[in-house]
Amino acid sequence: MVAIDPEPLLAAGRLAHEQLMNDACTITRVGPPTLTRGTSVLTPGASTTLYSGACRVKPQRIPRNEQASERLTVVARYEVALPFSSVATDDLQVGDTVTITASGDTRLVGQKFAVMAVDFGSHSTAWRLTVEGAT
């Protein structure tokens, strides 16, 4: 049996996938808060930008309704795909924030999503994040 080198196929798939990434996003992480002991004031940590660039956003699952007291919140889950060639995506984590900065769907611009999962795969054509946002 002849072994097939998957790299040329993966390179072609990654290039094709990047051509579909017509949205843009910024991914940030908030650092740990600091406590001023004399005043007991908790100051939020600084925000660090982990990635800024092309992405593709698509719905992943049917939105679910969550009831809190008298307030109804709709939680929607999406997949955000990032170029496989982006080097800063190695350390993305659950809890990071994805903000959509440009999109063909103008309703997405400015939306913030929480990273719920960082997906892995041996033959990936993009970095994939599972994110959630409340409306």
C-alpha cells in the first residue's frame, strides 16, 4: 500500500477555507483583577489582544432560551473559523472574547462572543472556536 502525503491536500484546503473568511474579528483576554487591600476595591485586569484579522462566522446550533427571573435571554452558539496560518491562535482558551469587527452581515459587527471550546483536529483547514453570545 502506498502512503499518501496529506500536506498538499491540506494546503489547498486551507487556502480555499481562507478565501471564505470574509469577516474580521479581534480576540481578547482579560487578565486577573487586582485587589487594593486598603480600600478593598477590585480593579479589573487589563485586556490583551491575542488575534486580530480574518475570520468566518456561522451558526452552529439552534439558539436556546434562558429565563432569569422575568428576563428572557436567547443564547446562540456559533463557529468562528480563523486562518490556519495565524500564529497567535495557539494559546486561545475558553473564556476569551471574540468581537466581530467586520462582516457582510452588518448585524454581527460589534457582537461579542465568549469562547466555549477550542476545537482540534489532525487534518484541520482552519482553527475553529465554538463561541456563544446572548441577545
